[in-house]
Amino acid sequence: MSTIKLGDKAPNFDAETSEGKLNLYDYLGDSWGILFSHPADYTPVCTTELGTAARYKAEFDKRNVKMIALSVDGVESHMDWIKDINETQNTSVNFPIIADEDRKVSDLYDMIHPNADDTLTVRSVFIIGPDKKIKLLLTYPASTGRNFDELLRVIDSLQLTAYNKVATPANWKHGDDVVISPSVSNEEAKTMFPKGFKEVKSYLRLTPQPELKNS
Ligand code: BEZ
């Protein structure tokens, strides 16, 4: 078991999935990645989450993000469960679900929190950059389904701040003004942000959002 922190290299692994054997790094290639765990197959919240994730695939694709889910049941169980997900959530699951029966990946990513449940994974989210480093960690309990709009919002922020010297303020969403990094001087800001900026305080400078890039 390991504890993964922001900025760490995402541990690589080989795994059986609903789409065959894969190696994480090969699967991700130069893309961003989102790895998210589910407590178990045939559970109601997970069913809605995987259906939602499948319906949002075009949005993840637009952001150059490859999805990969994990549940501690086997491939056969995943394949049968996917039929239910597709039927009940009006979608077609279009990304691999890791069959982590031996808990190898769950342990590698510290997805089992014994004081919550000693066998099932919690709802972890890892966002992995093209450099294979961990850019974001989220941990939800089994009883709370994740908000996929929030995951897209946070990916927009991660990609914006990876490629520009800006940060995103509270409740920021695509199109809102962003904050200029403190490391940028006003002189530099004039050329770096041609749309101009507003100095609310010397440490709080706002500028229109630069164009989003994802590679
Ligand atoms: C669910 O996905 O619905 C779930 C899983 C484990 C515990 C509670 C709910």
C-alpha cells in the first residue's frame, strides 16, 4: 500500500479490464487521464456514476482525457453489469473498467480505507497529466456519488493553469476571469495577458480567461 500525493508519479500497472488487458501508461499515451474507483459491481450509486461517465465521454475526449474506472469484481461480472448500466442509464459504456479482484491496483493507489470498509474501495478520483504526474486527488465515501460536471470543471482549471501562469478563483467555471500568478510582475502581465488585467490589490489581479489548451 502506498499513499499517493499531488505531484507524485502515477504508479504504472497492467490490469485485466472490460476491454481486455491494458497497461496504464500505454493506454494513456500522451493524453491526460482520469482513474476513478467504484466500491462494487451491481450497486446503485456506481451504476448511475458509470452511466453518467459514459454519457460525458465526448466532453472528456474534447479535453484529451482518457477515462478508466475500477471495481474489485471480475471481468465477467463487469460485462454483465455493463449491460444493466447501458439499459438503465440509456448509454453505452465506452471506456475500460479494471477488474481488480486481487486488489492490486486498489492497494497501489490506496483506494481501500479500512475504517470506511475493509474490502471495498472508496470513491477515489486521480487526474493524471501527460507527464504521468498526479494533478488532482478526490476521495468520496461509497454513499456519495461524484459530480461529473465538477470533474470537467476541475480538468478545465488544471489544463488552464498547466499551460498559463494563472490560477482559478472560487467557483470559477469556463469563461470566467482568472487570477494572475503572484510570480508574474505587472510589467510581464502586460505582455503575457494582452486582453489586459484589473489590479484589485497588488496580490489580486484578474484577467479574462486565456484560450483553453490540453496538450
Ligand atoms: C452504491 O454504489 O450504490 C453503493 C456502494 C457501496 C455502499 C453504498 C452504496
